[in-house]
Amino acid sequence: MASKANVIFNVVLLSVVISVGNVIRLKVNPFDREIKRALGYHNDSLLNFTELSGQYGFASEEHTVTTEDGYILTIFRIKSKRCQQFKSPPVILMHGLIQSSDGWLNAGPNAGLAYLIADACYDLWVGNQRGNYYSRKHIHLDPDRDSKFWQFSVDEIGLYDIPATIDYVLRNTGEEKLNYIGFSQGAGTFFIMCSERPGYCDKANVLIALAPATRHTHSKSVMFRKICESVRKLEGVLTLTGVHELFSKGAFVQELLAFLCKFRATSEMICGTVVGVLDSFHPGSISAETLQVMIGYVPAGTSTHNMARYGQSMRTEKFQKFDYGRGRNLGIYGTEQPPSYNLTAVTVPCVTFYGRNDYIVDPKDVFWLVNQLPNVLGTEEIADPLWNHFDMTYSQYVNKMLFPKVHQYLQKYSRS
């Protein structure tokens, strides 16, 4: 049996390899979609949101949202063709770190949360946050040339992206309020919005927070910690050498894994192992077919600055803004230490879901968060004791373990 030291060394080495490989963004994809199809890639891994949902009987629309600071976000509206009437108000479903809207479809029509919510006849809007491949645009800045494009973290996403998405959906549906579901970063950025943008919490009837990411004090994933803390330490060096974007779709490692995992026989052995080491192991929860599909969409990209921000969140017991150091903090915030976010401002009724085996958002950090919130509807542990972080999006058991409870809370705050 391998020693603990050897296991840790191998995890650290794999972390370094994955990090370096995801810095190298291929300017030209070696295989176009038709070649990949001929090589045996799973067809679902090659489609965009509207194509993928359309082939399973869902109608989707592509919309463009422009934030106050000029970022152009692509969001999707998806409805089941079998529904004659749709419940109100609309629902926003928001992804986590290095994900995109496509992640909610990757588990297929029987388990993908976007399919399940839309098939229950909700008017569902699936968002994308700045920096992923659907939201790699700006009214002035070129992400391939202007480093300023990448000077963002969850702080800016919560300040600008979430409010802009909410306003767009309300404006286009004529509703005064909506229901919001956020996974990991998608929930954490909602909390930031409530703290920084007075009145915006009042635009939601309910917040359903799936493994909400705030602080990461107790994250147990060795690989996740090593990656984030390494980027935190090396952010200055990386940006000086022109590395402003990390984990983009089309990066060398993503393309390599997609190639190696295109077969069912190798998808669990290779991609399943990578997912398990990054999070925790839950054998059979993410099917071999879903692994074949999801690797075509993740990682979806983010900024080096954002990854450094996650590295900081592991070194504090607070949920606070980016720490630039005492000198810069004084100039930016007026204090030597970065301010903590005001979680008492999250006045919207909130329910949190968590997994006992989540190594990225540890239950201890979820409980800490819940104790700060003023209007908690419930704290729901997924019944499966091996349920982990990625299961919230990709498990084949989402339809049994997660969706019924989510549906219950949506029904409470919806009307036919």
C-alpha cells in the first residue's frame, strides 16, 4: 500500500500538471466538431446549449446581458415543449466555479437539473458568469489582448453579473420578483450581491443555495487547496508573464482528457479518478456516459485573479473581499484589512443543501454560513452519505436525491 507521503506527493504532482496544462490555451483546436464525431466523441459533448437541449424536446432561447462595467454575458431561457402553461415567477439557475450553463444539461434529461426544472413547467433562465466560454466578451476589452478584462473575482461577479442577470430576466418577463437557485460560486455571488447592492435581495422570493461557496476554511480536497493556494502565491508572477486566464475550454489538459475519456471504458478510470481526487470519491454517482459528456464542457474558464481569491478564502475564517495587502487595501477599502461581507443583509428566505462527503465546500463552512443568515428556511443534508460537491450538478441521482426537495421549495414560492 502506498504511504501517505507518496499519496500526497502524487496528488500535488497531479495538481501541478493540471494547473500548467490548463494555462496552455490552444489557439487552434486540433479537431473540429465533425472530426471529433468521426473519432467517437460522445455527440452530446460537442453541442452548445440550444442544440443539446433541443434534441431532448426542450425549446431554448439565447439572450445577451450587458453588465454596468461592460461585460457581455450569454444566458439561456429553456422551456419544456410538453408544458402548455408555465409557472410564475421565473427561475434563475446559476453555475459554479469553472462551469457554464451547459453543466446543468450534462447528466442528461433524466438527471440534469435544468431539464428537470423546465420539465416541471417552470420558466427557467440558466445563467453564465464572466470569464467562461459563453461570457468571454466585453463592450471595449478584448480578452485575448487586454489583461484588464481578467481583473475580476467573485467580488465583481456578485457586484455586477448577478444583479444584471436578475434585472434582465425581470424586465423580459414583466415580473417583480423571481426564484434563484445557485450552486457553489453561483450561490456565494448572490450573497455578495445582497451585501453590496441594497434592494436586490428583495427581487427574489427564495434563494436555494446548493453547496454555497463563501469561505473555504475547512475544504478537505488536497488538490483544490494546492491549486488555489499556489495561484494565490504566484498570481503576481503569472500575470507578469501574461497568464490572466485559467482553466479555459480548449486548454491542453481539457482537450487531452476529452480525447482520453471519449470511450466508456476509459471515462470512469481516467476522468472519474480526476473528479474523485479533485473532490471526493462517490463510485457510480456520476455515470460513465455523463463523464464522457461533461469533459467536453469543463473546465469552462475563469480568471487567475478569481482563483487567487479562492486561495485567500482558505486562509481566513471570514467571508471577505479580496486582500490586496495592507497598503493597497487602505487605498481601495480605507482599511488595512479587507472588509467582510454583510451576511445579515441576505434577507431573502434561504434554504441550503449540502453533501456530507463534499471536500470542496465542507459542511462545517455551510453551518458557519447558515448561522450568519437572518432568514433560513432550512438546511438540508442530501440523504446519501457519499454525496459530494460535483454530485449537485452531475450525479445520475439528482432526480431522486436533490430535485424533489428543490421542487418543493419552488412550488412554495410559485404560482400556476
